[in-house]
Amino acid sequence: MAALSPSAQRVQQALTQLGLTLEVVELPDSTRSAAEAAAAIGCTVGQIAKSLIFKTKGSEKPVLVIASGSNRVDEKKIAALLGEKISKAEADFVRQQTGFAIGGVPPVGHIEPLRTFIDEDLLAYAEIWAAAGTPHAVFRLTGADLVRATGGQVTDVKKQNDPPDS
Ligand code: 5CA
């Protein structure tokens, strides 16, 4: 089997150090977005754990929200838990804070630990998949693994769908 790329190796090392026997795999097809990852893996979009980086508006601290691929994150819900507004981080900030580029940001293995929130919907699946450092690298895990690995707070993160026109 081909060696993992350096960024994927870092994620594999982080998982191993956490005591998790989870295996990073690099796929030929792109896993850059949740939809692409689901297609490449052959799972549902909901089973993709997307790691999204936000920035607090006052203190400019990074916040990681790990959401089901089929959910949109309601920034107001996270802000209420933090006591501070947040906005989507720009690409440079994501790289500085995590050490990974958008499209491959993993839930673990960041430069420094991040304040983390986990979408409760991810815990409903028997297995989920997360990015592993590159837009071709992923690993399979359970919701319990995700909680254990990140120490994240499990909560309702999702934006409700807009009501239909009446
Ligand atoms: N590897 C896949 C699935 S595991 C993945 O990383 N998907 S993702 O959804 O977590 O990452 C893509 C996310 O990066 C998008 O949802 C979006 O929130 C963010 N993103 C994409 N382009 C930009 C950009 N130019 N600036 C800031 N954020 C971006």
C-alpha cells in the first residue's frame, strides 16, 4: 500500500497517540467536500463528519464545529454557548490555527487543541467518516470515538430548514 502523504500521516499519528485504532485511508477520488467524500466512500452525506473552523468575533479565537455533512451550522446556537458571536474563518486562519488546508481539516491533530462542538446528529450513525488532513484522506470512526478523541461538547448545532412558503 502506498505511504500516506505527510498531512495524512500527522492525523494517523494523532489518532494512534490518542489510543484509537483507527486507520487513515487515502482514496483516489476527491473527498474535498462532504458530498464528494460520501460519493468516494459510498456512504450517505449525513455520515460525513465535516470539521468547520469558525472565529470568535471579539477575541478572534478558533472554534471547531464538527457537523454532519447534511446539516448547516447555526452560528447563533454556537454563539449562545460561547457567549460570543462567531463567523466562518477565512482560509488563511484555518491553516494557521489547525495546520491543515480547507478540504482536509480533520477533527484531531491540530497545532493546538481547539474548543470543539460536536453535532449530536452524528451520534445516531453506527459509523461516520472524517477528513484526515488532505482532500483525499479520510478515516472511519464512531460518534463515541469522535467524542473521546476531541473532548468536544455534543450539542444541537444545526440550522433548521427555512419554512416552506405559505
Ligand atoms: N474533506 C471533506 C469532508 S470530510 C471536508 O473537509 N468537508 S468540509 O465540509 O468540512 O470542508 C469544506 C468546508 O470548508 C466547507 O463546508 C466550508 O465551510 C469551508 N470552506 C470552503 N471554502 C472556503 C473558503 N474559501 N473560505 C473559508 N471556508 C471555506
